[in-house]
Amino acid sequence: MKKDLHPEFVICTVTCACGNTFENKAAQDTVKIDICNECHPFFTGSERMVDTAGRIEKFNARYAKK
């Protein structure tokens, strides 16, 4: 087998956009992520409402039966 084919795994620091940090193993020293278990709505139990009222009204106005 070839030597040094796979990258070496090191303990890296994972940083979330919300500010939460934790350690994991990866081939890189630092990893930045957008969502973690501290800020994801599924794990926090809070849901974010997306304001789609304007989109729905716009759709209905465009395709309303005349």
C-alpha cells in the first residue's frame, strides 16, 4: 500500500455562526459551520416563522380567476 495516502486526522475547533465552539476530529485545524445543535430550531424547540404572506398574495393576484 502507498504510504501517506490519507490525510492525518487532528483535533480541530468547530466554530458555529451563533458563537458556539466545540472540538472534533478532522483533517483541518479549524472548521466554520452555519448551524449547530445549539441554534438549530429542531434541537432548540423554537420555530422561526417565515413571512410568506406577501408571496402568497402576490401569487393569488397573479393567477386569480377572472
